[in-house]
Amino acid sequence: MPKIEPREIEKMAAIQAAESKLISETRTQVEKIIKQLKALNVPEIADAIAELEKDPTLGRGKKSPK
């Protein structure tokens, strides 16, 4: 098994931390937007709201195949 340098591990950890933060912050912002849209009480945007509620990370939370 090849040896992995500590620098490479730190790089991978930093990338993972950035991805996690992006997902978390996206979810938080989308949830705020959903509340604002619901407060408008406009039936024409109900489908858009439902779609946002299904995935408040806007697809960022889904793992992509490598």
C-alpha cells in the first residue's frame, strides 16, 4: 500500500471541510428563502417551493460518482 503524505491528507481534509460548509450554508439559505416564499402565499409558486423542500442543498448534498 503506498504511503500518503500528511500534506496530501491535510489537502483532502480541507476540501472535504469546504464542501461540507458549502452544503450546510446552502441548506440554511434555501430554508430561509422557502420561509419567505411561503409567507407570500402565492399558489403559483407552490411547485417551486415543494421542489426546494425536497432538496434544500440544490443538489450539492448528493455524492457524484467518481
